[in-house]
Amino acid sequence: MSPSYPEAYFPILLQVGLAVLVAGGVLVTSHLLGRRVRNKTKDSPYECGITPVGDARGRFSVKFYLVAVLFILFDVEVVFLFPWAVVFRELGLFGFFSMLLYMALILAGFFFVWKKGVLDWAKRGR
Amino acid sequence: MLDTALFYIFAALTLGGGVLTITRRSAVHSAIWLITSLLGVAGLYLLQRAEFLAGVQVILYVGGIMVLFLFVIMLVNLDQAAKEKRFSGQKWIALACVAAVALQALWFVSKGAGRFTLGQPSIAGENLGNSEHVSRVLFSQYLLPFELASILLLVAIIGAVVMAKKRI
């Protein structure tokens, strides 16, 4: 079917190489050709914006973290859907019900998260 | 020949990224180098003809877990840690541990290499991709672990909510 293995991935290698070349090339040429003006305003993150206040490494609400954790957990769930979809026709009804059980358990977790108001950002202190 | 060259490139990427991860002072830079290391591992998977695993590595580790790491960096106050001296006190213990692991690996390579067999790449014979093989085995032989994985995920979801919420 396919040609040899490294050959099959050559387009991806080409794309990666091109991306590195373009990104690196822009950095290098701007470093070589660009004029360097350095002062306090020029070094600020947004030269023409509001003056930054405080430190960018401030602490964030734990809600962000919770969203990230839930994202990964549901991400893992979706990853298992892919091999299922690949052989779905072979598995037939049996595969359907095994996936249904799997999804039911995950969805129980989803409803738990929903009911506990974790996804509710507007209400305070629930 | 090409495979060997690619292996060394990906291995260098993985190890170099790992070393840079633990030596950078800024936590965000460490996270970026960890991405390099994880991408190298994905390349190694691809060399083993494990396309599905390589895809999962990129999607879950590079895409998901790194987001989590960056959120953790945002959440905790690292100003104090950045000023402290690193690699302090435990240098000799760490060296002893590394030496022990190196000896183990050396012994394993010299003595035990013949005792275990590497799994054969799954593309041999049939005109099937790696993903099909993974799915077939997953939904026949390993169906119970697959269903148990959903319970594990459920526990993780509940655990995350319980730990992060003040009042359930």
C-alpha cells in the first residue's frame, strides 16, 4: 500500500522544516537587520497600551485549574473514541454497547461536575 | 540507516529537552523545553510504527498535560522559588541514585538483553495500520481494562472537584 515508512512521513518532515525555517528566519533577519532602540517604554510588553500594573506572574483563581484538569480528563475520554470509531463496523452492536457503558460512566462524571456548579463562573461562593 | 539516524535525532531531542527542563530558572521555560522532550518521545513512538501512540502522545501530553503544567505555574507563587539556590545539599545523594540506575541499565544491556523480546511491529503481514491493531485488541482482549478506565476517569473528575471546591 504505502511506500516505505520514513517516506510516508516525508511531507510532515517537510512541513516541520518549513515552519522552523520561517520562524527562525524571521527572528534571525530581524536580529540582523533591525534597528535597536532600547528604553523603558520600548521594553514594556505593550508599548502603546495601558501601563502594566503589578506582576504578570500573579496568582489565578483555582477555577482555571479545574477547567484545565477537566479538559484533560475529557480529552483522555475522547482519545478512546478514536480506536472505537476505527473498528466500529467490525464490532457491531457489541462494540456499541461497550462504548455506551463507557460513555455512561464518563457522563455521570460530567453531570456531577455540572450539578456541583463547577462550570458556573458567574455565581460566587457556591 | 535512516531509521537509526532518526532514532538518534529523536533521542537527542528527548534527552536534551529533559536536561534543559530541569536546568532552566524560569518555570515557563522549563515547560517549553518539556514540550520539546515530549515531542521527541512522540517521534520515537513513530519510529516504532506506533502511530496511534504517537498521536496520543502529541494530543494528550503536549496538548493537554502541558496546559495543566502551565496552569499550575500560573497558580502557585514561584517568585520565592526562583530566587533560591538550586541543586543544593542533595548533590551526592542524586549522584548515587544516578550511578545506581546507570549500573542497572548497564547490567541489563550486558546480561539480560537476550532474555526479553521486543514486541514485533504490528504492520508485519497484514495491510493494516497500527491504529486498527490497537483498536481490535482493545475491544476484545482488553475490554475490561477499557471499561475500568472510564471508572478511573470518573474518580479523577470527582477528585478534582472535591479538592478544588470549598463546599461540595
